[in-house]
Amino acid sequence: MTGQAAVVGSVLTRARLARAAAVGMAIGAGIAARYLADRGDRAAPDGVVDWATAQAIAARRLRNAPGRLTPAELARTAPAYSAAMSQIVPLLERRLGAPLPGVVERHAVVDRAGWAEANTSVFRDLVAHLEAATIANRRPSGAAGVAMMANRYLATRQVGFLLGYLGTRVLGQYDIALLSAEEAPGRLLFVEENIRATARNLGIPVADFRTWIALHEATHAFELETHPWLRPYLRDRLERQISGFMAEAREIQARGIRSLLARWKAAASEGSLAGFMSPEQRGLLRETQLVMSLMEGFSDWVMDEVGEQVLPDVASIRTRFEARRRQRRRGVDRIIARLTGLDLKMEQYRRGERFVAGVHAAGGESAIGHLWDGPASLPTDTEMDEPRAWVARVVPDALVDGPAR
């Protein structure tokens, strides 16, 4: 969840970073091989991304961001989060009807650089999948080696810039390694520097704002840890998107600069990197977006319901936060938001919460209890805007006015 209410640890963000790396590979191979072939005696370095450099790029930006805290200051906030988690997790368990074992203990308070470091390891796993799909067990030389060096240069700076940019906006994250071979439980990360800054800007007591953010992220823990089908569902779509990204990058490389320019024109007309997508990739993205809309909307809905029990002015927090969500980005922020999909995130929150509230209105608690039954119970694009139709399909007996005829 960012200052503009985007949970950037989501599968969508990771898919977009994979696409950024893939586009970087395509640009590097398509351009460098033509114009730098005279330097072909140089062998390519190992790996698509220089991770030390990417993290250093992010760290430089984050060190200069206002409101930086010392390690001692961060450590002093840890008891406040522990107390908040101990208070809200039992309430969430009662409201959701499911235990959340270990969630209270599996959390950490981090600064912006700590968030970037945690996500660097996640994105390293993601890019390792890219490398496995495209790089043989050899070090290319000649024109191919130059192209690989250009790929590495571009991809490193893309990842470093995005980590640095997003690291100034993230408030909280339920961190899971979707592509890991082992399904280890996730952990909650609270980015204290950003939480303090946002609370101050919104005029909200920081203790209340911490609890509010913790409610949202702990609900993500319920979604991902209590429903064993959800992680494989998201992993499958991410892996298929990565595979598709690399196929597209190879196609661009093979067809050369004209193909690349045509893709850039399509991306410009779309206002995002969606212009680089094949029809199959667009379909996968729509499926992922629907799941993320449900996850974010459900968390927002639960956060407000349970928040009434622990926060004296939860309605005011919501009102102020929503006003901040609606603020129009300008300049570079607007461009980056469109390219990374953060603008889309805003609509995901609104659309998802409207859907969950509509399901509750049409089918009550019985219908809400079936939201996470499995892939077959996920709403279609049409049902996301017509929650009563979802209830009629999935839980017809729960309809307030009886089954649809």
C-alpha cells in the first residue's frame, strides 16, 4: 500500500518489473548489436541485472528522501507495531472466521532502504526465471556480448529506478515469494518513514494510521495463507507472463528496430507498457487484475469494518485517505504512474471495494463467505461491476430476494 494506496508488493508490480526487464533486453539486443558491433571482442558479464548497482541506485534516491529515520528511531517503533498486531489479529480472526497463526510474530518495521533490500531479493528470483528462459550456460562474445552488456546496463537501471521510486511510496506490504520453490509463510513489512510522512500530511495520529495500515496488510495475510489455491493461481499467471515477455523480447530482437518502434508507438497510444502485450498477455493481465481488485477491495472493506472496533475516527481516516488517492499526479509522477500501472491501482481499490460491498448487500455474510472458495468463484469482468450477478451464479440461495429468475 503506497501513499497513493497501491500495494506494490503485488504480483502486478512484479509482472511489470519483469516486463521492464524484458523490454530492456529487447532494446539492448536490437540496438546495441547494430551500433556497437565494432566492440565485439568484449565478453558479456553474467546476469541480466547487476543487483549491487541496482540496489545502490535505489539506495541513493531513498537516502535523499525527506523524513529519513535512524536505526535507533526505527527500533523504538517496533513495540507500537507489536501492540497493534496483538490487538487487531484476534479481531480479524473473529471477523473472518479463520485463524492467522504466526502473523503477529511475522512482521518487521523497516525504512525505505530496508523495503528496497527485501524486494531486491524477490525481484532477483523473478529475473532468475528470465535468465533461465533466455541465457544458456555460456558467456556470449562479439556482437552478442555487446548486446548482453547493453541489456544488463538498461535492465539494471530500470530495476534500480523503480525500486527507488516505489520505495518512497510504499506504506505496508505482505511479502511473499511467489516464484520460490518453497511456499514459506509471508511476512508483513511496515515502512515507517512513509507511514509517518503520510500520517503527517493527512493530519492523522500516527498511532491510528499504523493500526489502519496493519489491518489492511493482515487481511492480505488471511487471503494468501488461508486459501491454498490463491498462491498457485497467481504464480501460474506470473510465470506465464514472464514466458510471454521473453517470447516478445526475442521477437523484437529478431525483427529489429522497426518492430521495436512499432511497439513503442502502441505503448504510447495505450498510455502504458500494455502496448507491448500480445492478446494472450492482455488476457493474463486482466485475470490478474480481477484477482488483485478483489484482494484490495476485500482488504479495504474488512479494514473499515474491524477498524470501527479499535479506531476512534476510522471514517475520518478513510475520507482523508480517499481524498489523497484521488489527487491527480503531475509531471514525471504521472508518467511513471501510467507506465507502472499505479494509476490502475486506484481503480482496483475502488472497483474491488464496490464489488465486495455489493456482494454483502445482495447476499449477506453467506455470500461473503464464498468469495475465496477457489478460481471458479472469482468474479468475471462483468460481475465485478454487477455483484448481484456474481451472487446469483456462485451463491444463488443467498440472494436477499431469492434466486434470480
